[in-house]
Amino acid sequence: MNDPKLEVLTPENSQMLFIDHQPQMAFGVQSIDRQVLKNNVVGLAKAAKIFGIPTTITTVETQTFSGFTYPELLDVFPGQPLLERTSMNSWDDQKVRDALAAN
């Protein structure tokens, strides 16, 4: 296949980025039950792990505002480093861009 847009996703050409799965960040979610949201995130994380997809987890203002990343998500990736940010936009953080480039 010559068109990269039509390639099947594989662990070699994709990665998973979990952004701010923290209690305060989910507080404003109204379109889905928060427990269902958390369950879906954990299910997606488990699938990424099973398929060996490179995964990055980011947080924002853990100590002062947003709270800690869902323990259920961290249980899927024990020991996985969390990229703590102070800006709301993940892409503005050089650590996040570097982690994605490394994958």
C-alpha cells in the first residue's frame, strides 16, 4: 500500500497518549457517566498494553488542582513514568513532544 493514510495501524506505526485522566479534569464531563468513561479508558489502556502499543501518560497540576491519575490506569502500566505538566496544552510541553518522538 503506497498511501500511508490507508495503512493498517500496528504497534510500529502508532502510539497511545493518555492526557489528564485525573478526577478534576473529568469533573466537567457531562456527555458520559464518569465511571463509564474511566472504565473505557482502562479498557483502552489494557488493549494498548496487550498489543504492545507504545504508551505515554500525561498529567497536569497533580498537586494543586487536578488530582492524581486514576489508579486503575496506573495499574495497567506499573512503573510507567508520568509526564507532569503545568500548561493545559500537552503539545506545548517539550517533554510530551520528546516522549512521542521517542516512540
